[in-house]
Amino acid sequence: MTSTTRTSPGARPPALEIRGVRKAYGATEVLHGVDLTGHAGEVLAVVGANGAGKSTLIKILAGAERMSAGELLLDGERVDLRSPHDAHLHGIRTVHQELTLVPELSVTENLLMGHFPRRLGGLIDWRAAHARARDLLESIGYGAIDPRTRAGRLTVARQQMVEIAKALVSEGGEPRVLVLDEPSAVLAGNDLEELFALIRRLQQRGVLVVYVSHRLAEVTELATSIVVIKDGRAVATTTPDRTDENELIRLMAGRRPGQLYPDRRHDPGAPLLTVSGLHRPGEFADISFTLRAGEITGLFGLVGSGRSELARCVFGAEPARSGTVRTAGGTADRFRTPREAIAAGLALVTEDRKRTGLVLGLSTAENIGLTTLRAFTRGPLLDTGARGRQVESMVRQLDIRPAHSAKLPVRALSGGNQQKAVLAKWLLTGPRVLLLDEPTRGVDMATRAEIYRMLDRLARDGLAVLLISSDLTEVLGATDRVLVMHEGRIAADLPSDRTTEDTVLAHAIGHAA
């Protein structure tokens, strides 16, 4: 299946060619002579398990890391990318999985930073700036985003849209190479179709799109060629018509895939969380549902449906105007703070692990121990031995890698292992109700299967689980029932094993019969 692309005499050279790229951190080499080739107007998909080397390769293309050996050519000419600015000047734009917007600034300010229209005297012409930002968003199909909105108030999905817009409209014109790292991880329905339509328009204009994703169905739909990365090497180059998802997983993992979702044989127990008439103006209204012991409930909705805002409100991180959130045996009408929710047995894994789930400057052990810090404090001192034993137990239980990961900075872990660290942090609190917002975003298939098995075990042990996801296959495959949100309201409550993806999506867009 492995193949090599060569340019015939007189033919146009590849838009991007990577030859023998190596990258070492000290004595540890993470890329071992990677080769790949992409032509103008193609979608070159790069797939691989977490830790395979994809992120390092992306950083080299973005100019954020220097290769240790090898060469990079654009349109047949060798280039040396010493910085992200160098990459930008050469027409390589990268949309990272980790969002880079300035949350306190508006969408307009993020899009036009450093290039604002000005009045006489040098003052920024804000009316013209907002109009230009609106035109830019509309030109790529994202006109529903208000450019005056503060970026930090947008959902992660809409922030992702702004990141893509920023890459396309920045100084220097349209990119020659656009690198998209997990661009669809929080998109579904019409939002996903808009992304695909944008990619196809870029293809027609001769842009090479490097598409990095764990969503293999998307890869086989969009890509013109696929490169599989495993253990720092490009182990195969193929095309969608010569492969399928199972074969790609085998190449990524080195073995045939097993069953992704556990068989759910649930018998729901007593209600552990009851939400009644919850209302937060501008985000959701009249929300009522019950989470029961032993049951995994899915929550699906398109961008702007209010699903993430609902989770934060239930957890006490954002206030509601009216309604109640009660646990079994609880007396409070709602939680005023996350501390109250945690004390009542709730845990929330947020959708953006980098910003709200982890402290990237701390070690993995310190991150895992954050939620139970008080339990290990003896007067002014921290019982590091007792905390360390608890953390090591969670590292083994969730198979967080590498084995000595507890001592490493959490930013050094792959995305899947970072997500496991976030889960470990909350499981240490001993929750009865677990709220998970996009828990498999940017996580490879093998790690996804581990997370699904873990959720199945937790449910069988009597926890109530709410799984919020924009992945239709996941929200049906890993749950017992699905709540569907449309424009801030619960539009349907459906049994997962007797529901199709089409039915869920129809309710999500308000077109159900």
C-alpha cells in the first residue's frame, strides 16, 4: 500500500513536499524520516494514533518547531521555516486544535488584528472594521457569527470557525497550504457541511489542504490521498478508493480493530439528578430531564443549541434565571457555584481541556490532584505521599501513558492522555453524576474505545452519565438514550438503540415530522 509520488519532467512540482524529516528532543527522536507529498488542489489527510508524531509534524509545518534533519519544499523550492512568521510569509497557514483566539477581544479584533481601517488622525474606524469582518465571515459561509461578539463568549465550535476564517483572510492573501488540525471535532450537521463546502471551494482555487483528523469517515470522504503516521514514521500512503476505516485503524494501531462501543444492557436505577424548567435568557429555556443511576444519556445539538451552556449552568458555573437542579436527597433549588455541585456529587469534564480542564504548566500528578487538594492538606502542609499514591492509582487505572507520566508536565502528553488526566481528576472526587462535554475531541480511536469502556464500567457501578457530543455516531453508539436540543430547548428524548442518525439530526435542525 505504501507509495511514493514523483514529479515527471515538465510537470508542475508538488505544492508541498517533505523529505526525510526528523525531529529529536535531546536524545529522544520523535520523527524518524517522514516523507509526504501534496499537490495543489488536493486534500492530503494525515492520520495516526495519539502520540504518533502528527502534532510535531504540524508544528514543523507551522514554523513553531525546527526539524532536526530533512527538507521541506514548496512548489519545488526548498524553504527553511525559522518561525511561524516565516511559514505565514511562504503561504502556509495552520489552524491548530488548540485555539489561539484572544478571548477578551471581539471577533473583529481577532480577525483584523494589526490591520484595522482607520479614520483621519489614526483612530480605528470601528464601523468599517465590523463591516469588513462581517463580509469576511460571510464570504466563507460563517455569516451567522456576530463580529462584535467577544471571542471568549463563543462556543468552542464557533471559535473554531473564527480560527479558520482568520487563517484564510490574514495579510498576504489566500494560503498556498492550509493545515487543519482536527477542524471538525466540535462540528456537526450544517456546520460540518459548511466546513466541507469551504474545503472543496479551496480545492477548486488550487489550495492544498492538509487535513489532520481522527474522524476516519470524514477522511475517506474528503481526502484525495491519505498518509498514515505510526511511531514517528509514515508507514503508508494510500487513497480512499483503496482503503477503508478498518484498514486505516489497523495501519495506525498495528492490529485489527476490536469493537468500538461496549454492548449496553442497562437497567436504569433511581434518579440521581433532576432538572426542571431550567432557563437562562439567550441560551436555553424550559429545560427538564432526569439522569438515572446506571444510565448513559447522550445530549446532542448543533452549534448554538445551548448544550455546553446547559452543562455549565447545571454545574453551577453559570447562573440560571429560573428552574431547579436537584440531586437525590438534595434540598437546594440550584447550585450557585461549582463547589456546591462537587459537594453534591457532580463532576464536569469541560469541552476545552487545554483552557478549562488542565493547568498546562503543572505536572500530570498536580493536575489530577487539583480537585482533591483539600483532602490531602494537613494544616499548612500537603501530604504529597498520600496524594501521590492516589494519583498513581488513577494513572494505572486509566492507563495514562507514558508510565512515568505523573512526573511529566501535562502539556507533554498526547491529547488522548491529557483527556484521561482530566477524567482522572474528576473521578478522584467520587462523583455520582458525571457530565462530559466532548470527551473524545481530538482523541484517536483506540483511546476512544478505552473511554467508552470506562464510561460503561462507571454506569454499571451506579453512576449517572451525561455525554454531550457533536459526533452522531458516538452519541448513539455509546449511550442508552439521547436528548436532542434545538434552539435552546429539548426537542426529543430518543432511545439510542432504536434511533437513526437521520432522526437525531432532523430533530436538531427542527425538521422532524
